[in-house]
Amino acid sequence: MSNTTDKMLDRYIHLDINTLRTGESGPVNVTAKLDDEGVDLSVWCGDECIAATWSTYSEMGVEVKALKEFDNE
């Protein structure tokens, strides 16, 4: 793999779900939240969070830059 491809792979966040749920039905939902510091992944079965993980942008090799604000007046 090239260095570019290697750097792209570092930008993934992985979550293993080791919980086997029996006797429950319903959808499983995955949520991804991007905030100021990183990415938060959660897996939900109904109203219960069954797995979660997070990673900072710096851990993924992503540089966060502040936005420039312009005065429109």
C-alpha cells in the first residue's frame, strides 16, 4: 500500500460488538457524532446503548483548523 492509502486507513474508527442478544427483537441503530474533539460511535438496541467507542481527530491523524469568521456588515 502507498503512504497515502496507509494514512487513509488511520481515519477509520472501529467498534467490535461482542454482545449476543437473545430474545429481543427490533432494529439496531448506529450513531456517529462528530464534535470539536473527535468521533463518538454508539450502537443502540431500542433505548439501550449496547456498545460505544470514541477516537480523537489527532489519534486519526486529522488536523482540525478553526474557521475564519467574516463580518458581513
